[in-house]
Amino acid sequence: MSAFHGVIPPVVVPLTTDFQVDWPSYTRVLEHLLAGGVHGLFVLGSTSEVVFHDEATRRRIVAHSVQVANGRVPVLAGVIDPATDRVIGHAKAAQAEGANALVVTAPFYTRTSPAEIEEHFRYVRDAVDIPVVAYDIPVCVHTKLERKLISTLARDGVIAGLKDSSGDDGNFRYVLHDLADRPDISLMTGSEIVVDSVLAMGAHGVVPGLGNVDPAGYVRLWDAAQRGDWAAAKREQERLCRLFEIVWQGVPRTSAGASGVGGFKTAMRRLGVIATNVMARPQRSLNDEEAARIEAIIRAAGLLG
């Protein structure tokens, strides 16, 4: 099996009311995920609100995560920034703090060619001594990592895996086919709602933001898939699909991103994992009316007595 597999949630980073990291709550988030049986932790991705944290805070988040995990599961650190040299700086810091792998997107804001995107990944990999996982999230970086590029980078030893958050499950299936002879390459979906289908296609894992709310549910889904009990996997997936409706409760008052991550935070606050549902500025936090709707959803999903 590939080095990174199973359920690897992108970790929520809770904030205080004055927009600083709430470290006691963050520790509880990490322990909540580990108690749920997850197989890894992906810190400093979109769900961590990575681009809102400065360099020093990012480094401390990685260090704290590694310390709490204490070798129980691998820690993958997002090193997400618009330009290559800035990504390399984050990468070297994350490696120094003990991260087990790095997660890298295409460059963004700047307009780059396919050849330059390929070179971006090669430059980052050459600068560090730990694996690099490519992160395909065109909704944020406005570039799609093409099927051929993923295969080339994997076969050349540049990347050790892929987190596919493109929403293009057809293309992801082709990537799985292209690299079917390379079980060492971790091919993971970032979707929350088609996990059973993607695991049936041969994916090695799932990186679900909703896993912050119900890590044990995704682990049950994974376990059912591993033993070939697809009926049980489907039942768990359908329950998680109903739970996933928390992500839409802030729209249109908030942005889609604030509604999604804010939905996770609001549910986790109600579950007693974190103290606030504060979002990094200028994102709006969910209000009491939206929180009440989320409480009803998580109750219906069996997470509240």
C-alpha cells in the first residue's frame, strides 16, 4: 500500500475572537481526529485557511501538529503560495519542523505555462528531502493539473501522490488507470460525497474536510471498502452526504468557502471540540440562525444525543 492512504482530513484551525490561532482548541481538533482513527493529518490546506496565516504561524502550526501526532500518523503540510521561491521557503520550514510530506499546488495569481507549472514542482522537490504530494484544486488556483503532467511527475519521482480536489472524477479515474502499475503513488480524492465510488475505482485514500466533524464516519466508510462491503460503504456515504449539507447553510450571506469551512467550525463548536466558529477576515462567520440549522443536521446524522 502507498505510504499515504486511508482517511487524511485537511485539518481545521480554530481561531480566537481576536483572529489568532486558538492553540488549546487546535490540540483538541488533532486529538479528536486521532481518536476517530484517521490515518494521517493534512495541515495548512484550504480547510486550514492556509493563505490567511503568516509565515511564523504556519511554521508553528506544523510544529504543533507534529508534536501532538507524536508519530501516531504522518503529518502532511501544505506549502501553498503563489510563487516557487516562497513555496520552497515554506517547504524547508515544514521539513525542519518534522512534517512527513509536503502538499503543493500549481502557482497562482501569476500566469504560468504548463511547462512552468511542471518546473515549479521539480524546483520544490529538488529543494527538500521529503515527499511532495500534488494538490489539484483549480477552483482556488485557476489551473488544472493535467493527467499527463501527473503521470510524468509521478514516474520521474517528483511527486509521491495526488490530492484531487478538481471535481473531475472522470479525469481522476484516468489518472488511477495511468498509474495502476505504481501502487507506491498515493492517489487520493478531496471529495466528501463520492468517496465510496472513488475507492471502488481504486483510489488510495480520501482527504475530506467533513472528516473534521465526523472522522469516525469516514474511517467506517474506508474500512467497509477495504473489506469489500460496498453496501455498508454506500450506507455510510449516504449518511455523510446528508451531514455534508452543513456546508451550504451560510450561502448567500457568506462566500462558499466561508460557508463550507464555517459549517465545519460551527458543527465542531456544537460538538465541544473548539471554542468558536470564527473565520479569518474578511470571511464572515456563521450566525446563530445558520448554526441552529447546522445543529439540526448534525443531530439527524447521529452526532448529538
